[in-house]
Amino acid sequence: MNHSSIPSAVPADACNAAKIAERIRGIEQGLINNTLAVLVVEATSRCNLTCSFCGMHSKSLSTTDNSKNRKMTPPKMHIDLDLFKETVKKCQGIGKLKVLYLHGNGEPLLNPDIVKMVDIAKKADIAEQIILVTNGVLLSKQVFMDLVVAGITSIRVSLDIISPKKFREVKGADFAEIVLTNIDACINLMRSDHLPVTLTVLCADPKSEDKEIVEETLKIQEYFEEKINDMANVIIQYRKLFNWVDSIKRITDGGPYRRPVPCEQPFYLLMVHADGDVSMCCADAMKELIVGNIQQSDSIKSILMSSGLKARQRNLLKMNYNGILACECCEVYSIVDKSLFEKREELLKLLLI
């Protein structure tokens, strides 16, 4: 296996051996004890944007027909509050989560119960951190304060684009100014009230080959530089942007891409979709990687112990993509994936316990 072919899609600290070792140890302990580090709950699969790269809401995806032999996008809905309560209850026995994420394939702030969800999770003390990821369109001052009071740990705003014309072109709506106004208001509240929350502005990696995207990142840096240079809890974070539409087309068309190393995500994370289905990937918009259902399972631990999940984990380590074509066609990498492959024999033994 030639690992030099792995794309440079990992963070700048990819050589941080200590961090990699810690993550591998966490995966090993999770397999031994059937515990979970990260749970993603999809507050809603609906969205108020139609980003061209989105695997759920891009206008280029079919929602009503299968004329191109491509799987239709699943129905869009909010998670029911009772289903969320059931999910929280069924976290018992898997250890305290490092992170509970509220995001998924939609805009979580569209769910009218989102503040109640944060409050329920906080009071149940199921996670060290509760993080919400939003496009920022609905992140008003009042919503921000309500989330903080309810116990949110961190709010991440996917910005990426700041120019109104480009925003409209890529995201399908003229909301650039609204998002910036909302972020500014949140920053001002954090400064004046010393709020116990972290606000992260997510934008594209400035090393991207897409010159237009790099220009947007530079504009975002310039816009926020003076506003946040003295605030430790307001962060600009860079990430590689992925075109999930292309990934879905590779899945449905049968290629052409073969992932050269396993992915760490199915070994430390589960995602609960808005309808209760449980996936081993947080980017599983087409629900290709379902391993259970909250309502049909006794607990999340029973899903972690299920033969279906363990079989897929074994196949990933063996680079056998039978039944997991979505993994074979995925180009998302982390700093851990190569080490995961190198330790595959030890991990396979743990999967037999």
C-alpha cells in the first residue's frame, strides 16, 4: 500500500505523534469497553441554504426521481423532542462523551426545540462538551444567549464565503450580510458579558488550490482580525472544503476512487439521524452506512456491540469495501488514518473480543 498517494487533506499538525497516539489509544479503549467518544445528533435534516457542494441540499441532487440511477435524498424532517430525550437516555453505559455535536445534514437552528435539546443534554451530563454547528443565518443575539444559558459549550459558524455575490452563487441565498451581522452581535455579547462559550468561525484552508475560495478566506481574516485579536474564545478555524455531491455521484456511479487507508470515524463516533436511524459516519447524507435505529435498540451500547457495526469496522481495517461503497469513495482524511491502517492487526483482534 503506497501511502504517499494519500491527499494532503489533514490538519497542519499532522506530524503530532502524541496526538495521534492518544487518538489510537482512545479507539482501542472504545473497542475494549464498548464506549463512544463522539455522538452527533441531527437536530434537523432541513436547511435554509442550498449549498452547491452539499450532499443533502444541493439543487443538483435528485429528490423526486431516480432517472439517473442515483439514490434519492432521504425525506427532510426535524428530530422529535421525545426521540432526542430517548437518545440521551440511551447514552447510559457508554461512558461520558467527549463531545455531543448538534448538526448533521441540516441547519440545527431551524428546529424550534434546539434550546430545549441543549438544556436536556446539559442536565443529563452526557458529554464534556456540547457543540452546535450552524450556517449562522438564524444565530440572532437572542438565540445565541438562549443557547448559552441552556449550556452550550461551543458554537461553530460555517462561513467560508463572505462576498454577497459569491455567497448567493454557492449557497443559493443572499444572506451574507445577515450572517456577518449575527456573528458581530455574538462577539459583542461575549465581550461585554464575558460569556462562557467559544465561538468558532469556520472557513476554507488558505492553502486551497481554489483561488476564489482563498480570496474569501483572506477577506474573512481581514474582516474579523481587529474584532477578535484580543479574544481567546473567538477563533478562526481553517478546514478543507469537500464537494459531497461529487462523492455521492462516485458512490452511485460506482467510482472512480478507492480509499487507500481506513477512516477513524466509525471507531469513535456515531450519528443519530433525525428519524432515529444511526450511522457510523457524520457525513452519511444518503444513509448508506446505517448500523441501527435508536427506537429499535435497547441502548447505544447495544449498537456499539452489534455484529453489523463490528463487521463493517473489520472490513474497513481490511480495506474490504463490500457493502460500504460510501467509504471507498470518500476522500476525507484525518491525522490518524495512516496509523489506524498500520495498527490494523491489533485492532482486528480487539474486534473479536
